[in-house]
Amino acid sequence: MQLALTDSQQSLKWCHMNTRRIDAMIDTIKNPSCRACLLEEPIDLYYFTGLSLSAGSLLIAPNASALFVDGRYYAIARKCSPLEVHLKEGENLKNYLKQKKVDFIAVDSSKMSVDAFEQKKKEFLEIRWVTIPYLTRALRSIKDPEELAKLRRSAHLTKQAFIFAKQALKEGVSELEIAWKFESFCREHGASRMAFEPIVAFGDHCAFPHHHSTNRKFRHKEGVLFDVGCVIDSYASDMTRTVIPMDAPEKIQRIGEIVKQAQAAACNLCKPGIKVKELDEAAREVLRKGGLEEYFTHSLGHGIGLETHEFPRLTSKGMEGETVLQEGMVITIEPGLYLPEIGGARHEDTVIVTKDGMENLYQDLR
């Protein structure tokens, strides 16, 4: 039996993790004379502290890392944070920076508005501020063992809930009813929330990549598309399956099979050192040979972790396509075909890039 961690054990656990992540964050700051950053995005605050905060400021610098929060979070942060905690009021942050002799700070320009940045410069005249886009992106894209364990648990629950919901398919049931079967199973078995609104699409609704489930009733011989995921311990899962009956129209059966072939072609290339554009091109080549590439209308996939959509995006376009897969990255691979007024199919797995290949979290649901 696994015992729950005490507050002190949990704090120690986060302290060790925090030290690794903060040291790595300092190393990622590009300007060697800077060596300090200020993070305020809630997802980033959780990543470094383990605390779910809607607001706060996290200073990361050699020998000067501290968390600043308002009165709503002060008590819980003092109790649970692995970092030094101060109230974010008055001159506290300014005095701390002066005390620690921090005078050059980077902020994430991909997450901070121009107005907020200008306000920082006005409020802290003695600080030299520099903007660095996607400040935490590279670090967060490589998952540590604890993150991988949480992603596996999240994927496992999604598989169980999908099987449960699929068993409820019968003539006359609605898309919304099946979507609720999935969601309620997840909630009852430990999910804190859904990774996104469950997508359940019947028949020609499968032609809409981001369909919103409706009261449309299931009819015999129709294809059914499930795009589903949940969140466990703050980590998201994401999986898509298209259930196509043996007596479905031949065209629907064909696109379902081609999508699976395209997905397999991309998965077979997945290993460290491969550029994401190579995966995208491999999948598109299968669709092209089938004369159907024009019906693939989105990127091949995306990173996943604390957010459902993270870096990298799997595409052949621009600099994003040049991103090289690294061990510890977790990505989705999800080619799809969407034929207006006819139907569609998508097949999505989440995979962990390993030392010499990949681990498919949905391998048993082929």
C-alpha cells in the first residue's frame, strides 16, 4: 500500500525538484550577464513551486530565488513552498532585489504584455529589464521522471474512460451523452478536470476537426470520432480514436485505414535527433499517395504536459519544423482526414521520446 506523503515529505520532495529546475532555468537564460528572471505565468509558477497560484512573482537567480504572493496565498505558500516566500506588497520585492544586488532581470515576452513590461520598467527604475521569448519553453519540453509518471497515469485513465464510453454506443444515444459518459468516468476515478471539452462526433460530424458535441443521435453504420483527455496531478492526456463499423461506407473505412497508416509512418521515425518536420512529411506522404492530403487541415501534433498544447508543434513549416526531438519530450501524433458532408477520421497517440526510440502511451488501443 502506498502511503500519502506528509506535508514535510511533500515539501522536501518539491525542494529537490525545485533545485534541479531552478538551476536548469538559470542555465537557460541566454544573456550571461543577466542570470536572473522574473516569472508570473501561473503554469510556470506551478512548474517551479508545486503551488497552484492565480497570481504571484517568482524571482530566479543564483542565491536569490524567492516567491512573492499576495495575502490570499501567503499562508499556504509559507507552509508548502520549497522557496523563500514574501508578501507581494509595498516595497518588498524592490527591497529584496536591492538586498540581493539583482539589477538585471529577464522576463518572458511571449507571456507578458507590452503594458505590463512598461509598468515594470517604471516601477523598478534601478533594474535593467530584458525580454526573452519562450523563456521556459525548452526546459518544460523535457519531462523529468515524475512528470512522465503523471503523464502515464493520465493516459491510463483516458484509456479506461474511452473504453467505458465506447461501450455505451447504441442506436439513439446522443453525442453529448457519450461525452458525459467519458467525463463522468474520469471524474469518478481521480481526474481533477478534463484536458479539454470531450469531442464525440457521429457520422458527417467527424468532418469537423474541433467539433462540439451535440444532441445528434447515433445511427447504425456511422463512424464515431472520440478526441478525449483528462488531467491528473496537473498533467494532461490527449487521445483520438475513430470507431468505424465493418459495415460503414467503404469511403469511410478507407480514410480510417489511411489515417492509421500515416500515423504509423510518423511514429516509426520518432526518436532523438529527428526533426519534427520529418514526422510531418512522413505522414503527409502516405496521405499524398492515397490522393487525400488536401483533406489534412492541421499540424501533425504538439507537445503535452502541464498544458494540453505545448512546444514543440509538429509541422513542416518555418523554424518550428526544424525542432529536433530529444529524449524526454512528450508529443502527440495525430493525422486526420476530413471530407465535408461525408465524414472523417483522426488517429492520435501520445508518445514519450526515449533514448533510442519512443514509448506509445496508447499502444494497446490500436
